[in-house]
Amino acid sequence: MEEKQSSTDNFENFVNFQLFHLKYERILLLKVDFNIGMVKMMDWMSPTSLSGIITFVALFSWGVFLNVKLYNDIGQ
């Protein structure tokens, strides 16, 4: 009976380890996807190209708008 108990414990540990491994791999994949996306974004937003300048201005003004809106919401 004692042997059976330890074998189920081992199985549970194995399953937990597999689940942890899956989660970790998914996080790694997300990180890699994010990094590739960032590199593409930086390439696309290079300051020399017109689209890069337009994108930067749009994102910057959107950030300023959000900050001002947040500040006004907190102020009220």
C-alpha cells in the first residue's frame, strides 16, 4: 500500500512538472514573438522613413492624450 502511495505521488509530480514546462514554453514563445514584433516595429518605425515619422507622431500624441485624460479623470 505504501508503494502505491509513492507511485501516485511520483505521477503527480511528473504531471505538475509537465504542466510547468508547458507554461514556461508558452511564456518563452510569447517572449520570442514579442521580440520579433518589436524588431519589425522598430524597423518599420525607422526615423528616416516617412511612415516611421508619422507612426511615431501618432503614437506620441496618443500617449500625451491618454496622460492628459488620465490626469483630468484623477483631478475630478
